[in-house]
Amino acid sequence: MPSLIRHLHDFARETNLTVAEWTAGVEFINECGHMSTPKRNETQLLCDVLGLESLVDDITAKLLAGNTSVTPSAILGPFYRQGAPDLPNGASIVRGLSPSLPWYDRAIADSTFIHGRVFSSRSATSDGTDSKSPTTDLTPLAGATIDVWHTAPNGLYEQQDPHQPDMNLRGRFTTDSEGNFSFYCLRAVPYPIPDDGPAGRLLGLLDRKPYRPAHIHFIVEAEGHKTLVTQVFDAEDEWIRDDSVFAVKEELVVRFESRTGDERARWGLEYDFVLAEDGGE
Ligand code: MBD
Ligand code: FE
């Protein structure tokens, strides 16, 4: 609190903040609160467009992981939902797909198979040196869970869209004895964050755009390891260098490969996650 108060007062003095300006700020914050519901968190979105969630995420990751090399984190964002369905590896998170959907053709064209492994940053060999692949020395984690979610081709998460089935494009998978997971989903699309509230108005005032590059969210959890909250980003996306919420990191940018011989998916992606060990317990 002393630090917060010092910076708050310094801000007011530095900008010669007037009563009218302070009142506008109070109303702005109130409006964010009034707009928030269980399905929309405008205050978190405001923090996102200000880069605060991303900064706090970086600070937290550095404090927790120390200097072991792990998959970088990225912000949770306001659209995570608990309780996504537990699915077997190889299942699809696309629900209720039917030709009557306005985005059916797009969903077929964007059908994607994602697979990979979850590893511990702990070395599997005693010396842990001299490996070609960054993961050959790492210990695969069986029984790790992967919670995944992304938007539909119309750019909306299921809770934003009354036309999508409950829990569409969300699922939880568990790695097998070798740390493998796999599932079908869609190649995500770029989309504008909800900009019909105060956070969007602020973006407009700053001459900024509301777009996020196409991304897929993940929470990866394994016993004895730090939980990883992250996102992967499509390298070919036009917004990849201009994310409105500042979440893109180089190691999280991926290339989807075209996939042949699988009528369920036009695109494929292999992606591994490396988790930090939970020290001292
Ligand atoms: C999103 O979809 C998102 O992932 C974040 C971090 C912020 C706003 C919208
Ligand atoms: Fe998102």
C-alpha cells in the first residue's frame, strides 16, 4: 500500500490531476464494475489493454520458475471457464458441428489436430548435457492435465455466443504413460476483444485496435510441478506483432502444418510443454 499510494499521488501531482479529471476516472472504474458479469470481466479486460495482466504474469513466472528453462506463460484472460469436459486423447473439442451453422465451412477448412508431450524441466539423465532436441533429456510427465479453450470461427468464445453449445471448444485431456496428449480442435482466428465497453472506448481514444492474433489457451497441470497458464499463437496471423493485450512471446508462436490423410483435420500442430518442478515440497 505505501508504494501504491506514493505512485498514485505522484501520478496526480505529475499530471496536475483536476477534480473533474479524477471524477471521470472514478466513473470510468465504476462503469467497468457495472458492466462485469460472470460472463464478462471488464475490469480484467481494462488491465489487459493496459498491459498490466501481462506484466503481472511475467513477474509471477520469474518469481516461480527461477532460472530453469520451461515453457513461457501467457495471461489467462477473461474467458477461461472451470469445469470443461474431461475427454480422452484423440477426442474433439468441437461440439454440435452441423452444416446449418453459419461458420460450418470455415470450421471444416480450419479443422486441426494438436498433439504433443508434457515434460518436467527435471533432467532424465544424470549429466543432462549435449542433447540435440531441447526435450530429449527431460522427464515425460504421465497423468498431466491439459485444459484447452479457444474461440469459434466467428471470433466468439462459447459463453459470449448464445448460438454455441455449452462448453464448445473447451476440453480437458490427460497425458498417457509417455506424456502424450492429442485432440482435435479448430485453427483459431484473429478477433477483436469486446470493445463495446469502457476498455474498448479507451482503446479508441488511444488510437489502438482491439484485435488479438489467433491464439489457443492452455492450462497445463502435473503433480509436483508449477501450473502453467499459457497461449500459443499462429505465426501467420496478421496481428502477431500487434496484440491488443501484449501476450505474444516468441517461443509461443507456432506454425500449423497442412495435414494429409486425416479426414478429420486439414491442419496439424505438434507442441510440447515443459513444466517447472515445484521446489521444496
Ligand atoms: C481474450 O480472448 C484473451 O485471451 C485475453 C487475454 C484478453 C481478452 C480476450
Ligand atoms: Fe483468448
